[in-house]
Amino acid sequence: MGWDIEISEPDGIIHAVASGEFTMDAVRRITSEGMEMALKHGVTKFLADLRAVTSRVSTVQIYLLPKVLDALGLSCDSRVALVIAKDPKQECDYRFYQTVSGNQGFVVGLFHEPHAARQWLMGGV
């Protein structure tokens, strides 16, 4: 899996674009890199464009993912916007992730295009 992460200084958003196979190891690495950047810049908003990703994360791993992210330093003050492909199977998995994350106190939004995700992160609709 490959990814690029940058910080959008004007609006304080960590923006990641990923492609390839999404495994738990890749999730840990990209989250760790994003959290390092967030802590350095005092940022709590994350936008991950996952439209070019093929998930290889199991249902059990999805269920455990909020605990993994918590251990990596993601706080409940953070907002995470995921831009996902219009694929019913993957969308079902992401909706499950959104639910289990919400149950752990994390705020996760799902979107099909980056502009809507950015608006949501900035407090818009």
C-alpha cells in the first residue's frame, strides 16, 4: 500500500491519500505517521481519501480498530473523515467501522467525495 500525507495549514487538516491493499499493518503505519504530524502541529482533523484502496481488513480487525487507534494516540476530540469508493461491500465495512468507532467515542464521517468531507471537518453540513 502506498500513501501521501500532508497538512493543510490554512484549515488545520491532516490529509492522506492511500492506494493499494489496506491491511492492519498499513492502517497502523499510516495512522502512526498521521498522529506524529498531528501532535507536532496540534491538529485534530483528519481526511483520508481511501477511494483507491482495496481493504484486506477482517470484520474482527475492524471491530478492534478503534482500540488500536486509541493506543496510537487518536483522541475523542479528533474528527476523522473517510472518503470511500462507491462499493457496497466496502461501504458496509466502513459503516461498521463508523459504528464501532462511535461506540468508543470517536467521531468518524463517511463521504464519497473530498469536498463534502472537508466541509464536514470544518463544521459545515
